[in-house]
Amino acid sequence: MAINWFIIAAVVIGVVLLVYILIKQNKKDRKKIEEELNYVPETDEAEINNEKEV
């Protein structure tokens, strides 16, 4: 039984491509989540600052 290098190469290329796509998507998702978690409306921020003064 001979090793089919074409199939092995196709699988390796597919795995590398999949890992690249997943890393790229993970960076987008992380940036989006960080922006959502850091978002504070101005009215809430003003109320928080007023509570610190009291």
C-alpha cells in the first residue's frame, strides 16, 4: 500500500487554512467583545461620578 502524498498534502493544507481562518475570526470576536464590555453610556458615567463625590 503506497502513501498517497496528494491526499496527505490536501489534508495538511486544509488544516492550515482552517487554523488561519479560526485565528482571524477569534481576533475579530475578541475585539468586538472588548468594545462591548468597555462601552458605558455618558449618562451612566455621569451618575457613577456623582456617586463618588457624595
